[in-house]
Amino acid sequence: MSELPQFSNPEVDEMLRNAELRNELEPYLDESVSCVLFQQFPLRFENDFLASMLEWEVAPVLPMYRWFEPELRLPSPEALSDEKLSQVLEDVIARMYEKKIQLDFTEHLSDRALYSLIYRDILPSKEKKLEHRNCYIHWDCSEGNSDIWLTYYASDDDREQWADFYEEPLPPKRLPCFPRNLPQNPF
């Protein structure tokens, strides 16, 4: 018995993929999905969107240090000399960036303070581990402190808008003490 030839029709393939994705997503669907007007987009776009939704729904929530193979376990800051700490910090920042973890607003922190923040707060933080992440997790190393942001990072326009909105005096603007050239998301 001979096999029948396999024919592929990209449009039919996309329709089949769509049905499969919708079936897998069924347990997770709510009214938010019905708010998306898929008719305005090509089926391939809808399928990519549904696939990303499915990945989000089934992704494990893990401490960030477990996103790495082997796990990214750092020595405590106290166990490292300043020179060794700076070397380890450079390596860990590069490794985190490979996993699409970008550090923002770091230049007010010494190497030791930034390393301690990564060690204490960032790597133990539990986040969804997405294998096909197409965007970066941005970690605000000012820890949401508006005075730090206004002092070191806010543009003159940002500072002016802040002052107008909150009607509060602004901290003096300063240059950060620890300039760094960290990898940045190109977008």
C-alpha cells in the first residue's frame, strides 16, 4: 500500500493551528479575550497571540535564579572582595540580559549595592518563566523611589511635569556616581 502524497496549504495549516490553540486555551479563557477584535488581523497574527497567551498560562512561576542552567546561585556580597564582586557583577548582568532581564536605573548604586540588590531581591523574585519571551523584564533598580528617579534619571521635562502635577519641591538634579554601560533592549 503506497502512502498518499502530503499536501500543505498554509491557510489551512493556520486554521488548524488556530483550532488547536483555542482548544488548549479553553480552560483559561475569560471575557478579556473576547475584547480582542481578531477579524482585523491576519490569522497568523491571531495564532501568535493565542500561542503567547497559552505559554503565559502554562509557564511556571519560579525564582529567577532557577531560570538558569545550572541555577544562578551567587556568593553572598560579604564573601567577595570589591574586585571579585565587580567581576562577578559584570558576568551576572550579562547572563541576566541573555534571559531578557534588563536592569534600569543602576547608576546611583555602587557595584556592591547593585550586586546586593540582585542577590537579595532580583534573583529570588518569582516570575513567570517564558521560553519564548519576546520582551524584556525591566527591573527598576531605583526600587520605585521617586526621589532617586527625579535626582538622577528624570529629564528636565519629566521633572517639570512632576513638579506641576504634585506641586512639591524637586530634589536637586545630580549626575549619577557610578556610570555604567549596561546592555539595553534595542527597542
